[in-house]
Amino acid sequence: MSRLLLVFSDLDGSLLDHRDYSFRAALPGLEALREREIPLIFCSSKTRAEIEPLRARLDNRDPFIVENGAAVFIPRGSFGQTPPDCRREDDGWVREFAPPRQRWLAGAGATVLQGGALSQRGGGLRQRNCTALVARLLPAAKSGTGCA
């Protein structure tokens, strides 16, 4: 039985240098992952709009998790069919685990969002849900079961 490896990485202070946001120090590791065809899944508090330029610079085509687990984006070509509980977008699929940030801001006000503890506990739960979804879907795609 072969094992599928996945790497999940935060960005700020992990993959990216915390002072200048450079990924230069990570390049040897990124190349090793690419050579071994090991998916690198960004898992960050950043928004999709903030992550996509970095993904383009790194030529990263793997799924990614945004806003502390509020959603997972699965690029086109990752699977041959719509993953469970996801909706199709122009460039792939998205699975949202929380309403969009704009809805929270409009409905609850910024002070509730900046409260910290409740938001962070919920974010951790959503992040685990995203991680489980991606980990569950990628083995099927690599093994050819149910996905092209």
C-alpha cells in the first residue's frame, strides 16, 4: 500500500520570513516537494485575494485554506468531479465553512470580530474541517478512484 504525503503550511513566519515576507529560504524545500509531487497546501489567515499572487509566484497549484479555515479552494484539475459539499467556481471548487467576511462585518460589527477568543476557537475548528476535507479528497485523486 502506498502512502500519500501532504504538507500543510502556514504562511506568515512559517513559509514566509516574518520580517520581509520572502520565501527564499524555503525554496530548497519547495523544490523537493515539487520533485516528489507532494502537495503543499497553504493554510492561512490570509484571504484568497492575498494568497493567489503568492501561489502564482511559486507556481503552486494545490488546494489552499483561507481565513483561518473559513474556506478551502480546490483548483481546477485537482479532481475530475465536484468534491462533496463544494460549489463550482470559474477556476475550481470552493467549500465554505463560514459565511464570507463581509457578511460578518455587516451583521455583527467589527468589534465582535476583533473579540479574539470566540473567533479563534471557531477558526481552529473550521481549519481542522478544511484539513480533513483536503486530506480525504487528495488520496482519491492520486489513486484514481472516482477522480480524473
